[in-house]
Amino acid sequence: MIPLYHSEQSIGRLLREIEGLTVEGGHEVVLVNDGSRDATASVCREFARTARIPVTFIEHARNFGEHNAVLTGYRHARGAHVVNIDDDGQNPPAEALRLWAHARREGLDVVYGHYARKEHSLFRNLGSWFTNRLTDWVLDKPRGFYLSSFRCVSAFAAGEAARYTGPFPYIDGLLLQVTQRIGAVTVEHAGRAAGESGYTLRRLLRLWVSTFVNFSVMPLRLATLLGLLMALAGLAGLGVVFYLRLTNQGPDYGWGTLMGALLVFSGAQLVMLGLIGEYLGRTFLTVNNRPQAVLRSVERSGG
């Protein structure tokens, strides 16, 4: 299953390599064109017309994002396992078979490809490093376990993740909510076939916000904790001010009392806002009707 965005220069060769794989029981290709404005759709349709394996080609009405495209692919995949492969040719199709074999042998729902040597740009590597540190903190995953977009997912886990209907999906967060049967295999990472990475700072920030907000109410709890600390600091300050007044020390004007009172009441406000936000956050995680993706067309060929 391949999410596509401006992939006309790389996708043709990748598809022919996938077509040439020998897979026990057969395999299909699910292509999700996420609003590409180049000739990606034409290349995919030409491949579907001549391919010797089943092909499902799906077009989003506009660009919704990689993770939205992955969920669309999960909903249309028909195999016992789904392997996510990037459209840039950096995930050798032969390595996908290793992920699949490990998932079957160990009875795992998710197997990630752990790159022995990453061929991404420095910016992308830094973004991936920060994302993994963030998920260590926010998600229920083994600390230090490396997440990547090259993953093999069982039909069960993919189907459960695809039940999410919100507009801001994060695939790894959804999968980790479904199962703890996860593993990893060290794989090769090839150089980019053509073009440049579509991961901009804006896209990475959007991913980080989705990770931090959609799967955790930790920001709200941090606000509550900050409010409590401010209130305690204010009470401590008031205690010091009263002590100095009782012992006839310190200035006569009431700046200390004023600052202490401000800290106490500001802290109390943050605590209450945090508690209210806790409820709003849980509601937000449950109810959201903005469309996750809009499909322009779904085309199947070869069975």
C-alpha cells in the first residue's frame, strides 16, 4: 500500500519491482493518490492497465496528508497483511517481504522496519528523531522503540485503526492503541529515487501536534500542574511577606502581598482551566466531524 504525492518520477520503477515479487498466496497493490498535481495518476493508471497483479487506485479530491492517505489505503486493502511503502523508492520491495515473514512467524500485528543506515536528509532525520522522542513520552510504546513509515500491519490492526474517523490521524498512535504485539526488523534504506522529500517543517509540526493532542491530554495536565506550582509559589510568597511584617522587616508598601495574591489567583485560574480543558480534550478526542478524506474515485483492476 503506497500513499502518493507528486511521485511521477519514482513510482513507475517501484511498481514494476513490486509486480516482480514472488509472494506466497499472491499480493495486490493499493495506491492512494493524495491530491498530486503532476502526472502521478496517469502513471498509476497505465500500470494498472498492464499489471499482472491486482491493483486498486484511489484518488483523494485534494491533498489531505500522508496519514489520512494511509487510512484510506487500509480501508481498501484486501490482504491478510498490509505493508506501507513510501513512494520515493527508499523502501526496497524485497525488504517488505522480510517484514511480512517476521509478522507471520512471530504472530505480530505490527512490524516496523528499523533502518540500519538512514538515507534521509539531515532535516528529516532530526524530525524523525524528535517524533520518536515525543512518542516515547506521549504514547504507550516501549521506550526507545523506533517507529517508521515502513511497516507491516495485520488486517486486524489495520481494520481497527481505520475505524478512526477524525480529520487528524496519526497512524502509529492508532496502531499502538489497538495492539501491543509489535516488533521490528533491521532493513536497508535506499537513496531517494528522484525529487525531494515532501516533509516540510509545516508538515512535521502538524504531525507533532496531532501526536501530542490527539492521543494525550498531557498538555492540559501540564497546565494544571503549572497552576498548582504557581499557587504554591504564591502561598509561599505570602507566608514570607506575613513573616516579615510580623517581625517588622521588609518594605512598608504592599508589593509582596500583591504579587503573592496574583500568583495564588492566577494559579487557581490555570488549575480550573486545566480541569475544564480535561473534559473538553476528552470530548475533542471522541467527537470530530471534519472529513478525514474525500475520495474522488476508486479503480480496481486484475481481480
